[in-house]
Amino acid sequence: MGGFVKLAVRLAEDERIICRERYTSAINAIFMNDRFFRNDIFLYQEYLMSKDDGDNNTLSPLQYGLVVGDHVTKKIHSMQGYTTIGRIYSVSVALDLDCSSTVSNKNIPCDYHSAVRLKRLIEQQYVKRKRMLRGGDITDIRPIESTWEDEVAFVKKSDISNPYEYIINVDGWEIINYDEDLGGALMFKAALEADGFVFSEQENAEWEEWFDECLPLSGA
């Protein structure tokens, strides 16, 4: 399943904010990508600035929520229920590796493929560990294999019923995931304001609408 979400990036050079309404599949393509951590402006031109999936480009949550990547403070703020920022799951990597025709499909940008992004993240040493998951519990953390080819072999021989996740850990960066309830939304907006984001009257009104519609505080 998927839907629409707001994605925003604040650039380090001039603190310009790029915010667009996008389909949820763009979350991984942008924020779990070595190109994002290297502040590759062409990444934003391709996936944020080149087209609009919708016409709501204000800095406020929409449908699935909001993700903000901030090159000024080196933080990624995320409030959305589509994916977990900072994790790439073995199942999606295996599917990419098994479907060579899909990976080579010229109609699908390569940054949308988990295997393509994971290879580059490992090469940049942004991913150094993988965590085994059994029955939903974290049971084992181990280093990645010595080469990408060895990692591919590991993926292909792994039991799909015993999944694991690759952990993105970039020096100096903090990934903050907010609960999708009123408390999480209030914390998210307050954190952005504390980091120097200024909201327009329209954006403040849209946040207030989000507060009104979000889930109650936990335990309420």
C-alpha cells in the first residue's frame, strides 16, 4: 500500500527549503540513499523538483505524514507509517536481485531499487551492520560481508522467512522517528521550530488541522 506524503529538504548552503507532495515510494529513493547524505543536488532535482505528484507544497504533513531532511543540523525527521527511515530490509533487496529484468527496467529510476541503493551505501561505508530478525525480535547483529559480491551471495542463500535489516549509520547524522499520534506530531513541529524552521500562516493552519485529525495521545 502507499499514498501521498510531504517530503522536504533544507540545503546547507543557503538554508533553502525544497518541499513537495510525493508518492510514498519516493521516501526510500531520497532519504535512504548515499546521494542524500552527500547532499547531491541532482537527487533533489530528479525526485523533488522535476515534477509534482500533487500541488500541495507547504511544509506540513499530508496523508501518510511528513519527512524532513535537514543538511543544516544533519537530522532526518520522519513521521509517516510507510517505511522505517534508516533501515533497508533483506526481502526488498532479495526481490531486486531475483528480478534482474525489474532492476534493469529503464522506466524505473535506479534509486527506487533497494539493491542498487544498498550497494552504494555499503561502498560509502554508510552501512556496516545487519541485524537478524526472528519472530519480530532482534536476536543478532553482525557485520556485512567483506565485498558486495559476498553480500549478494549471503542474500541469495538466506531464508526469506528469517528476514534481517541493514542499518544505515552515517557519522554526524541523527534520524528521528516520531509517533503517529498527537504527541508525536506536536514534538515534530516543535523540533523543527527549535532548529530554525519558520512556518507561514497557511502552514500553521495545516498543522492545526493535522493535530485535530491525528490519533489521540497514547493512553488517552
